Amino acid sequence: MPSTRCRDPGTPLKPGRDEARPVLLGTLDVPFDPRAVTFAVDSAVELGQRLIIANFVERPPLPLSAMLGYDDLPYPPQLAESLAAPARLAQSLGVAVTRLRVKSFHPVPAMLEVLAEQRAGIFVFGPDRSKIQRLRYLRVARAIRSRAATLVWLPE
């Protein structure tokens, strides 16, 4: 007769290595919304998971630029600070951080591919809405909601 073992109710569940589901904070080459940063870092701290900070860029490197070594140009100062601030905050709170720059002709499918590859538990899509076109934001948000196989948080 098969039997099952129940865990003691007082023992907290701890995710194993195979069950780790990081928090992914993403933007579309614009600074982050501060509410999205707060939610992503808080979630990573509370869940004890790593934070992945991803910037999805719609400019793929040109072949000649790649050959000459100019395919990875630095960010403008405001964007660089916006991408670095969540990483500094999370690291100060003891959270492991991974930063990604994803260049693609089609950033939304690339975003969904990164979500699947990283097996993210929560996807925080947090571009600053004052820095992105309204229609573009709405289209991307709709695509993410309909095709992402994870929890999605949008600063609306």
C-alpha cells in the first residue's frame, strides 16, 4: 500500500536548486519606473532569489561595427544610472544580481525567450512610461500578458 509522508506544518518550505525562479526586471532601452524597481528588488529579497536586470535593445549590431569592435557602445548617463541603481540596491540587500543587454530586431520575442530560458518566477516589466511611446508600451504590455508563462507585474 503506497504511503505519503507529510512535512511538519512548522517547517517552512525551501525551494531546491531545481525550483529556483529568479525575478526578472526588464525595460526597452529606457530608464526604469521607480515603482518597478522597488517591486522587483522587494520580491527578490522576500523570495530569496536572484534578480536579473535586462535591457532589451531594438538595435542589433551592424556587421562592420562588430568587426571593428564598436558593437557595444556605452549607455547614455541617465540610462546607465537607471540600470545600475537597482543592481546596487539589490546587492546591498544581499541579493545576487545578473545584468543583461539583449540586442534584437524584435525585442518582444527576445524578452519572452529570455523569460523562458531563465525560468523567471516573476517578470517585472518596468520602463518609465514618460520615456516610452504610449502605443508601444501598450502593445508590448499586451504581448507580454498574453504570451508570458510566468507572473507579470506592470506599473499601471
